[in-house]
Amino acid sequence: MASSWLGGASLSTSGPAHRVINPATGAPVAELALATVADVDAAVASARAALRGWATATPADRSAVLAKLAELMEANAELFIAEEVSQTGKPVRLATEFDVPGSIDNVAFFAGAARHLEGKASGEYSADHTSSIRREAVGVVATITPWNYPLQMAIWKVIPALAAGCSVVIKPAELTPLTTLTLARIAKEAGLPDGVLNVLTGAGADVGSALAGHPGVDVVTFTGSTDVGRRVMAAAAVHGHRTQLELGGKAPFVVFSDADLDAAIQGAVAGSLINTGQDCTAATRAIVARDLYDDFVAGVAEVMSKIVVGDPFDADTDLGPLISAAHRDKVAAMVSRAPDEGGRIVTGGHVIARPGSFYAPTLIADVDENSEVYRNEIFGPVLTVRSFTDDDDALRQANDTEYGLAASAWTRDVYRAQRASREINAGCVWINDHIPIISEMPHGGVGASGFGKDMSDYSFEEYLTIKHVMSDITGVAEKAWHRTIFTKR
Ligand code: NAD
């Protein structure tokens, strides 16, 4: 059964049979065999064999392949959209206006950025030497991605690695492998040499951990939950391999008393419900000035009540299902425990009775700072709200989390905005907005949200090594510094 991609061709693997399920219906959309641990060895060997040719290709040649890939992805946009919606249940509007064009734009960005890789200017930092810096491909990259934005997460890891001259083995989440496989097939059509990009559709516990701990890779990049990310880092550490981790989030959404209330309400609904709340940067903790609190809660509840839940392929649908019945049950269980800890469910808080794993948009007010729904990642369409007394209290609450991926501050006061952007501990702080990303700018967190960057020129740092070349410019055999070691020959 063709289910992985290795050496530029489909690979029939012999692991357990696996069905990709449409979470909006519960119906299977594809059946494949998962990869095995033995396939990990083969995929790493394939990437290793292809590395030298790709790493020594000129930037212009690598750029041409990526530019062609962007063009072919555009031509295949409908296929990517159909696969992404079927395997994740995300609304077709989101896939059409965000996932797929965002992915294509990222490829186009790196097609350009591939030609801008430069070392620092060289110079004589010692009187007797010229120093220069070479930035070289780090080698074979192992990448493990989650199910929430399968195509975008694959693109964010794979494309800067390819632009830098690395070869890649990627393991997408077993729930959502389809668009990653299509990406690899189309990359070959774009001229990517065989073996430079390999896809293994295995489970995390065996194939994922074998890949993360494989001695033959040079760097391990991961997007997923904090718990698994730490396990991945431990596996990579056995060989001393570099890691880059994009992990969970619990983004604060701080509404100061001078904020445009209507904008904050719209932003909170959009920011918390995007991708059914299965977004690492989603607004999850609204922290609202006491004098706006009641109006904010009423306004968010009203907008949430108008959200259209339904068939993800219907262009009018705002909210699709959660990724699986198991995940829906986890979200439902967390929300059901919230009242025991003081939370007031203002709207939602229930499973939607229709086939598939749907859950209602949910607003929980008055949550306690120590409650589970306030502290832990829910990864569902759930926004919690608390009030604050003054700016110090607002910023204290915003930072009262182990996570640090994203945050937003809503204010018309430039000094407040500046202070929030300085003092909130996160990889991204939006002012009067929440969610937008752009290929030129980095994405990545601090603390339990991980380290390292996706997107933008900054992501190259994950895929390049820095080599210092120091050349003697005296031409003399008896160099001045030798006298430090010995005086006479
Ligand atoms: P997850 O951690 O369960 O799985 C992520 C990937 O790791 C999957 O491919 C899975 O098969 C694999 N995996 C599982 N166990 C493994 C192991 N022991 N060794 C190696 N690989 C293993 O995450 P998920 O449920 O797929 O995704 C949701 C999580 O991802 C959330 O926590 C979310 O915040 C996070 N996320 C973060 C970002 C970011 O940029 N920071 C982006 C998207 C999602």
C-alpha cells in the first residue's frame, strides 16, 4: 500500500493499516499502511545520500525549484484545499483563504530568500589573518508535525530547510498525512532531486520517536505539544543533536479600559475560534479591564451565538469539528469541570448533536487563576475571561503562564501598547489584532512554548551552521604566536 514517500517515489510500507478519518462525518477519506521503524533507517539513508548534491547546488538552482514548487502548488490549490478540509474538518474558507495561500506564499518567500544567504563580511580581526564566515547546510533534518495545520506546519519546517540546502525526512501527524504526501509528489514535479524530501506516515510512539532519536540526522525540528516536544528533545539529546521546538500556547488577550470594545469583541471571537480553537496562538485567556468586563462578556457571547457550525465544505460554515472524537471528549471533559473551579459558562459548553466531532463555541467567564481551563491548553473553541484592576495587574496576569507563544494587547494608548509589547513574555505580541502572520516575520515561542523560529530569514538559523575560516596572511613559517609555545627550533 503506497503510504510514504522515499527517494522520490511512493513507498509501500508494511506497518499497521491506518484510516484517515473526516472528523466532520466520521467517514474514512483514505486508507494507508503506516511506516515502520525500519523505514526510518531507509528514509534517513535516502536523505543522507541526496544531501551533498542538494547542499552544493547553487542558491539560484535551489531557488528555481522552490519557485516552480510555488507555481505548481498554485495550480494544485484545489487539491490541497480538498485534502486539507477532508482530513482536518476545517472550514473551506479557512483552507482557501489562509492555509493554502499562506503555504504558497511561504514557498515563494523562500525561493527569494534562498538567494540572499550571506556570511558576515570578512576582515582582519588578527593582524596576521583574514577571517570569513561560511554558512553551510546543517545536513539531514528530521521534522515532526502536528495535525492542526498539516500543510502549513510542513511548509514552515521543510521549505527553509530546503532553501538552506538541507535534505529532509518529515513525519506528519498520523491523523493528517495527505497534504504532506501531495507536497512531496509535487516537489518532485518541480524538480526537487529524489531523496531530498522524504515523508514517513507513521505513529508518533514508534516512527516519530525513532526519527527523533536517529543517529543519522543532524537536527530535529518539531511542532506539537509541549509534552511530546520535551520527549523529542530528550531523544535527540542522546546523540547531541540540535533541536527546534514549536510547542503549545495559552495566549493572553488583554483588553485595556481605553480599547475599542467592538474591535476587541470581534477580535476575541475570531482569535479564539479560528480552526475550531485548534491553533497554538489562539486567544484563550481574555484579561479585561473591570469597567469593560460585563460588556465584553455580553458582546463575545452574542457574536459566538451567531457562529455557523456545519459542513466544512459549505462556504457559509464558520466552525468545523474538532480533529477527532477523542479530542472532542477531552475538550468537553475540561469544560465540564470548569464550574467546579468557579468558572461560569456563559455560552456553549456542550457537544453539538450531529455526526462528527463538533463542539459549540464556548465562553467561560470569572475563571479562577489556578483553574484547569485557565492554565492548561484546551485546544478547542473555548475562551476564558478574567478581569484586572490596573495595568500592572493586567501584565502580571498575561505573564502568569508557563507558555510564551503569542499575546495581544487592545488599547488606543500608544504608551500602554509600547509597554505591553515590551513586558509581555511571548514570541509575538499583536497590538489591536490577534492571529495574523506573514512570511517575512518569524514565528516561535519562549518558555514552555519552545524555542527557535519558523518563517522569515530567522528560520535559516535552524538549518545552517556557521563556520569560521581563518587564513594566515603572513606567509611566514615561523609565526609570531609560535613563540608562546616554543622559543627555539
Ligand atoms: P502532539 O505533540 O500530540 O503530536 C505532534 C507530532 O508528534 C505528531 O506527528 C505525533 O505523531 C508526533 N509524536 C507523538 N508522540 C511522539 C513521540 N513520542 N516521539 C516523536 N514524535 C511523537 O501534538 P498534536 O496533538 O498533533 O498538535 C497539537 C499541539 O501542537 C498543541 O499543543 C499545539 O499548541 C501545538 N502546536 C504548536 C505550534 C507552534 O507553532 N508553536 C503550531 C501548531 C501546533
